[in-house]
Amino acid sequence: MKTKSIASLLLTTALTFAVTGVASAQDKTVKIGALSDQSGLYADLGGPGSTLAAQMAVEDSGLAAKGWKIDIISGDHQNKPDIGTAIARQWFDVDKVDIIVDVPNSGVALAVNNVIKEKNGVYINSGAATSDLTNAQCSPNTVHWTYDTYMLAHTTGQALVKAGGDSWFFLTADYAFGAALERDTTAVVTANGGKVIGGVKHPLNTPDFSSFLLQAQSSKAKIIGLANAGGDTTNTIKQAAEFGIGKGGQKLAALLLFLTDVKAIGLETAQGLNFTETFYWDMNDKTRAFSKRFAEKMKNNAPPTMVQAGVYAGVRHYLKALDALGGNPHDGVKVVEKMKSMPTEDDLFGKGEIQPNGRTIHNAYLFEVKKPSESKGPWDFYKLVGTVPGDQAFTPLSESKCALLKK
Amino acid sequence: MQALYAQLLVGLINGSFYALLSLGLAVIFGMLNIINFAHGALYMMGAFVAYFLLNLGGINYWWALLFAPIIVGIFGMILERTMLQWLTGLDHLYGLLLTFGIALIVQGVFQNYFGSSGLPYAIPDQLKGGMNLGFMFLPIYRGWVVIFSLVVCIATWFLIEKTRLGAYLRAATENPTLVRAFGVNVPRMITLTYGLGVGLAALAGVLSAPINQVRPLMGADLIIVVFAVVVIGGMGSIMGSIITGFALGVIEGLTKYFYPEASNTVVFVLMVLVLLVKPTGLTGRAA
């Protein structure tokens, strides 16, 4: 009896080892979920273009030839945290998704961050701005690519204060993103000797900004800081021109502006705006080549925004890590650790690294919108004004409140 | 105090859009008994038609003010002939669902081709610039919007309440059989009325194109507020919807000044209050 049970125990153990051993050697299936705003105010800067970017990353990785089976699904979070988390849960529980990418809208992004940590998935966020993702709310499962509010504040914000813009009035989108961007920019303004003399919080997706602009105008602040994004920013800039705000000596600080926003405002109104991005399609031969391939597959032939470029670069790096691991991609923390241990390098963002808190470090670029007479093509919008090295643009590790750093 | 004047004026500007749109809705509901959920999509089409006229045909803003309502109005009349007319006499819910479906389809098609961030449309040269009123800098274009929409609203009210044609219309909604007995082609009149309501939406679309982005979802964002305006004013009441439109614009403007976080909800709070106190709306007659 006893020997039999020991024998069966041994047998079971051996079988278990055999089964798991086989699984880890051969499990090369991965499912990527591209979660974005597919139809709302952020759909053009992320949305279907981000899904396309993920697909191109998979194709370019060449992992299919090495026996990997990689699927991509996409979802629409409609800018609502509850819908975003519901999709994320379903993806992990039912669809067996391993990694979620993109997720613009900081409110949704932070909510999804918790789900991914709980399910031990991988999170490569490119679309959201809040620096909390790699700061107070950092997670061992999360990598934040492309940009964040700290970076925006320390590039565009700092440049404006140093150029004499020492009094600020904020127009802030009333949710996690706006609050984070206002907070980070305020810190920069005050650290550089300026002061914030007022601000107004507007609801997300506001069609008319005239009331808010009048308040900004009567505040007499030198700089009107726009802590909003997408359609909100384009409407603000357009209507500010209408109310003669530039002519009165006040300057607009578009803290976050995307390629698609400039297109929507039109160069006539947008010319001369200074802002920061980490990717522009017309930087060098490599970005142009990628953007050409990308635009050919897009419905309106648009080149990639920095968010979409970030999705591409993030997925490429993720797949490099999987290739290095050789298989068994389902332990999120392990995969992210591998990603952090490898330097990043791709055609779009160049060389960089992922810090222990999950923040990807790469160059940031100060741009100015071209005059209509300088633009030579339908998407020829930016002039490069300056380059900020990654280690100066993003949160220094010494300032990060991320709990992962205390170990 | 100066800031307050400015906010009142800005509220009036937004109110003109509410008034124009809710007027069209009130005309359609009053005459056809259809809750036209496609109104926002038709407003958006008005703006897009203006954009196409300018960029493809070189036709300027002023002609667009005339042509866009006609073109979109014809589209509306086709909708009425082919779909809405079959719903006469059925519960309101059917019309609401059908027009809601149409709105989703139209918006989806535009979104598919033009994305969501919108296209620029410049203010016509004659209306560029602004004037200093002492308490605020008023862009000339905004002033034009208020005056123009006031004129259109009053003209429409006059047409329906004070002319013989309007009398036929109102009679036809009360008792179509009797009006038909007098030799009036009632179905054609209904189609034209729907065309008129839709044309008003398109006109508002053209007016808003230089202010807002020409975006596929520009109507979807606005339509819910406009419905609240119509409900507060009293369903089907022409004058009620005009006055409520302007008044709510002003109230919303003041909210943006005193408590901006609530500016998106204040209209609905008012709607709830009005429905609780006077369910037929401020100027509505009991059914």
C-alpha cells in the first residue's frame, strides 16, 4: 500500500514535470490586446492606427518564422474607466490575452493598470499622459512608452518660463490627465520663479471654450497653459485665435499637441505654436520609411502620431524580450523584467532604456508649427527647434515615488 | 461685473445654436410628431457640406449658407419619403429608434472616411477680426451668429404661426383628413416641413463650422443638450424652444463662470426640475 502510494506520487510528480517542461519549451502563443478610444476624441491619435502599429510590429519582428503564433485583438474603451476595466478583465479571463497596449486617457489607463497587475499581464502604455503610471501608481507589470506629464512640463513648460512667461493661467481638462499635467507643470513654473495666478477646470469633450478663454484673458496671465488634449485642445486654440488672445500679448502653451491636432486646427491658426513630442514622421530616413509603410495602410493615409509610433516600438521591444526568453510568455512580471534588462533600440525612437519604475527613456523634441508657406505636403507641419536628452526630459529616479525602487 | 457681461454675451452666442437646433426639432415634432434623433447628424452634415463646397467646389461661406441647408434638406426629404412616412400613427418610440439608427449610420460613415479629430474651416474674410466692447473682445463672427440666428428663428416662427401656409400646416397635424378634403396635398406638405426642419439643422451646422471643428461627432455631442432644451421649452412649441434655447445658453454660460465643473450638467438639472414641476415644459400645452 505504502510503496504503491509513493510510486504513484513519484509518477504524478514526474508526469507534472514532464507536462510543464514540455509546455514551457513549446508555448509560443501570444495574444496582444490593443485597447483604445476607437471612435471618440482620441481615436485619431491612437485608435485603429494603434492596432495597425501593433500589427506592423508583429510582422516586422519576424517571430512567426521562429514558430511563434501571435494574435491581435482590439477594443474600444470609449474613454470610460468602467468599460476599459471590463474589457481588460474579459480579455485576461476569457480571451487569454497576455499584453495590453496603447490605452489613451489617463483615467482609463490608471484603472486598467490595476487590472493588469492583478492578472499578472503585461502593460505597454503609449497613449496616456499621467506620470503616475511610473510614479505613485507604478506596477511591476507596466512599461510606459512615448511621453508623460512630467516630460511635457519639463520641456514645453520649462522653455516657456525661461523665455519670460512667469505668470500662468491653466485651462484644465477635469479628469486624471488634466490634474496630473497641471500639477507637474505648476511644479516646474514655481521652481523656475514663476507663479500660477489662476485656472479653470472644464469637462472633457467641451465644444465651446469661449467662457473659459474670457476668464483666462481677464486674468492677465502671460501664459495660458492648456492642460487638455485632442479635440479639446484644437477647439481651445482655434477659439483663442478668434478672441484675439495672441494679439493681446498672452501666449498659449499647448502642453500636449499631436500631429492630428495640428491637422485639425490648420496651419493658418496653429503656426508658431511651440510644443514637445518624442516622435515625428519626418525626422530621418528610418522614420520616413516606416511612416510611408504605415500611411499606405491607414484609411486616410495619415502618418503615425507619436502614440501610434510608441505602440509600434513598445510591441517590438516586447517581442524581442519574448524571443530572448524563448517561450512561455504568460508570466507578466517575468516578461517585463526581461524587457527592463534589455536596452531599447528601434527605428522610431532610437536608443533608450526602460527604468526600474517602468518609464521608457528616449529623446524628446521641441517643435514649432510651420507657417503655411513653409509646408510642402499634406502632413508637413513641424520644424525641429531643439532636442532634450531622455535623462533630462523624464522623471529622475531620485524623484520617483515608485514603490518598486525601494526594494 | 464686466466679466459677467462677457459671460452673458458668450452664453447668448451658444444659445443661438441651441435655439436654431431646438427650433428645427420643435417644428418636426410639432408638425410630424417625430422625435428626430437624426438632428445632430444632419447638423453635422450641414457643416461637412459647407466644407466640401469650399474645398472641392470653391464655393464660399455665403453660398454655403444657402446651398448646404438645401442639399441636406433634400437628403432629409428623401429620408422622410423612403422611411419616416411609414411610421405615421405609430408610437413615438418607433420614430425615435429609426432616426437614432439613421444618426448612428450617418456618423459612422463620416467617421470612417474623415476620422474623429475634424477638419478646419476658416472664418470668411468679411467677418474676421473683432471689436472691443469695453467689457470684452467680441469676435465679429460670433456677433453675426447671434443676429443671423435670431432673424432665422423669428422668420420661422412667423412662417408657422402667422401665415396661411403655417395655418395649413398646423391644421394638417390636427386633422389631416379634413385638410385633404380642402384639396391640400398633405403628404407633400409634411415632407417639405421635414425638409425645413432638417434645413435649419444644416444651417446651424454651417454657422458652427468656423467656430468648432468640422467633426463627425459634433452633432452627437450637442443633440442631447438640445433635446433637453426642447423638453424644457415644451415639446413642439416653436416660440418656447427659441426662448429656452437662448435662455439655457446664458444659464450655461453663467455656470461656466461660477462653477465650471457643472457646466455640462446644469441643463439636465434644469430639465429634471421643469419636468417635476411642469411636465409639459415651460410653454407646452397639455396633450
